[in-house]
Amino acid sequence: MTWQHLLPLIFLGLMGFALLVYVVLDGFDLGVGLLLRLTREDAERDTMIASIGPFWDANETWLVLGVGLLLVAFPHAQGEVLGRLYLPVAVMLIGLILRGVAFDFRVKAQDSHKPLWNNAFFVGSLVASLAQGWMLGRYITAFNESAAALGFAWLIALALPAAYLLLGAGWLLWKTEGALQMRAAGWARASLPPVIAGVLAISLSTPIVSPAIFERWFSLPEFIGLLPVPLATAAAFIALWQLLKKPERVTGHLCWLPFMLTMMLIVLAFLGLAYSIYPWIIIDRIDVWHAAASTEALVVLLIGAGITIPAILAYTVFVYRVFRGKTRGLSYG
């Protein structure tokens, strides 16, 4: 494989990695935002906010990185992708902005106004989650305008927030203690069936709305080689189900395991999606090599990415290491 052929694949991998990290990291704090409405205890809401406080803003850096790589490395596709997704991208940004404003204003608000900002944080999390699911559904169907394709996009738009709920509940199981941790166990148990149903529905409907993906998954010998992905997914779901059946299993030394299993599910879903669309930027329309910038431009961009990505990764690891352990009281000192 020549350097000219390899460079676009490197950037495709970097873009995919950035978006995967974003979904995992920002997914749990979006999930916590969605769960904020499920408790009436103000102290518990403060603890929930404190559990994501050091991380949530930095998590969105990975989204900026992923979209930035699309813009600069694949200029022949970014106009088509972002042009088709202009409205949901705007809606997502409104949701993320609302979350940011609510996060900062709730600490300054009087007690009578605090519920307003709690609700705003919830609404921002919901709007951003729904918009991300809709965009993913539209992208998988290559922006097809058929009723089946639009219905599929709505299916993912509803399924992704459920996955974020499970991820957020797993995060709270890991980071909190006492009554809130027990509540988180119940939230995780309640959100698991919708996630299972969503994964099954998406798995069954994806080949129907995308014949190209159907052929990639259900032709031999590829079907046999890909069996470990659905089998590992089923094993992770079964393990989660068994763990969450008895809360005492996940409120002790195994409190980290539901979050890790949910993260594993997201990684497996990502790997399945990556296999389904490779080597296309837009399925059956623009492949990675036709979408990429010139080799000379990609070389310069690779130097910048070689500096930027390790720096962001090191900062992320540093922050999560510094703030490891159980969440303590909310403080804005």
C-alpha cells in the first residue's frame, strides 16, 4: 500500500477514534443530565453534577476534534455531510450551549430559581442526545429520503438517549455512594431493556434500509468471521442483566463494572458500524480516497494531528486520574 493510499485511511481512523471517545466520555455526562430529573433531592442533584463537573466540558473537545478532522482531511465530503445535517447540527449545538449555560448559572441562582436551571440542563442534554441519534441514523442511510430511512433515523434518535441513560447510571454507580448509588442501580436496571430493544431493532432494520450493509454482513465467509461481534454484544448484555438484578452486586467493589460493560457495548457497536461503512465516507457515493485532501496537505495535517491528539489524550488521562475515586460534595470555591 502506497503512502498516498494509506494517508486517508490514517485520518479516517483518527476521526473515528475521536468520535468514539466523544460518545463514551460525553455520553455518560449527557446521561447524567438526563437522569437529573429522576431525583427530587437537591443534595443528590448537586452530587450528580459534581460527578461530571471536572470532565464534561473537556469531553466535548473530542467532538470538535472529530468534526475538525472531517473538515480539513475530507473536504470533498464535508460539504455533503454537514450540508445534509445542517439543521440537526444546529439543534445539537443549541442543546450543548444550553447545558453549558445551565451548568454555570445553577450555582449562582437563588434557591427558587435553581429548578429552572436543573430543567434547562436536562432539556439541553435531551436535545443534544436526540439530535446526535438523528444524525447517526441519517448518515447510516446515506441521507436517503424514503419513509423507511427516516423511520430508521427516528429509531436511532430514540435509542441513543437510552444508551446514554445506561452509561450515565453506570457512571453514578461508580462515582457515588449511599442512597444515590442505590438509585443509580435502579436507573441502570430500568434503562437496560430499552437499550436491548433498541439494539435488536437497529440490528434487524439496518440491513433492510441499507442493502450495501446487508451484503457486507450476511455474505459468506464474512458472516462467520463477524459472529464474534454479535456474540460479544450478547455476552455483555447478559452480564449487565445478571449484575443489575441484585443491586448489592454493583454497589460494592464491582461498582465500576456496569460502566465498563456499557462502554464495551458502545465500542462493539462502533466496530460494527466502522466495518459496515468502510471504505465509504458516504455509503456507495464517496469513498475515503476521493473525499480526502491532497497528499501534501494531509502530510502537513498529520504533523499537527501528531502533536494535538497526544496532548488532548494526555490531558484527558490526567484529569480522570486526578479526580478518580468517589465524588464528594459540590464545591465552587
